Amino acid sequence: MNKTTKVLSMAVVMFALVGMIGGIGSQVFADPAPDGTKKVYQFNMIAKPNSFEGNCGNGDRIFIDTDDRSSRLQITENGEWDVLDCNATSDRTAKLGIDGAGDYILYAIAHGKPGTGIDVCADYISEYDGDGDLCEVGTFSIKRDGGKSQMNLVPSELFDISLEDVIWDIDSTGAPKIQFRVYQVLN
């Protein structure tokens, strides 16, 4: 091989290695699941204008109102993860069924325009008084800031129905699009 061919070959090899390392790195950070878990479910919470009349389709989506201070999500035992009632724009409450028979980790990521997001105040259904100020179970906030969106861990108490159903009182800012990913801890 002449010198030009060696330099060109070396450049191709280096470029390929950088591409492989970059691909490996993006795979590692694309999925936040820690070792010993597997993804079992994913759903989206999407803000729509008041009185959204669309249907939910076959997707795992929950619709809340844009710039809303009173949407609710009731989390209940269902034997599997599934959106049971997707439209919180008409009667103010959507329903998410979960499989309470395992240990789960829930992550959320905010998509959409910068500045949009949700604030969640979670209560047990028996304590819920409808004004979103008790937050006995806990709170969670996620906002789409500028730059790249980040995965955020949702406190496990917010979807722990071992005692009774949990209800989220949701305040939305703008028209957020929040994706939730559920991972089961493997034992």
C-alpha cells in the first residue's frame, strides 16, 4: 500500500470506530432503565383545547385540557397497565389501570414547546377533596425547558396502589406532551 492509501484506510477505520462508539453511547442513554429492569408499558399525556371531542384511538394516550388546573388521573388496580378512560377533557377525569403485582419504576419526559409542563398533586382516593392542596401521597413536576428533553424519575408513591386507588390532580401549563415509560424490576 502506498502512503495515501494507508492514510485513507486509517481515516475510514477511525471514522467507523467513532460511529460505533457514538452508536453505543446513544443506545446507553436513549433508555433510562437501570440494569435488572425491562420496559413493560408506555403512555402519553397530551393537552388539547377545552372540550376535546376527538376519540382516543387505539393508542395509549390520556388527554387533558390546555392550561388547565383541574384535570385528574385516577390510578387503579387492573391486572395490567392500560389506559381505561383516556379523555379528561369532558368529565375532568381519566383512568389508568396498572398491574399492582410487581415492583415498577416510572419515568417521564416532556416534549412539545419549551415552557409547557405539568404539576401533579397525588392523594389517596378516600382523602381527595378536589382542590389539589392535600398532596398526601406526594407531588411531581415536569417541564419542557429549552435544549434537549431529559427523562425524570416519577416518585413510586404516586402510582403505588397497595393501600387504595391514587388520584393525580394535574395542573398543566400550555399544551404539554408528556411521555411516561414503565419499567418492571426483575427479581
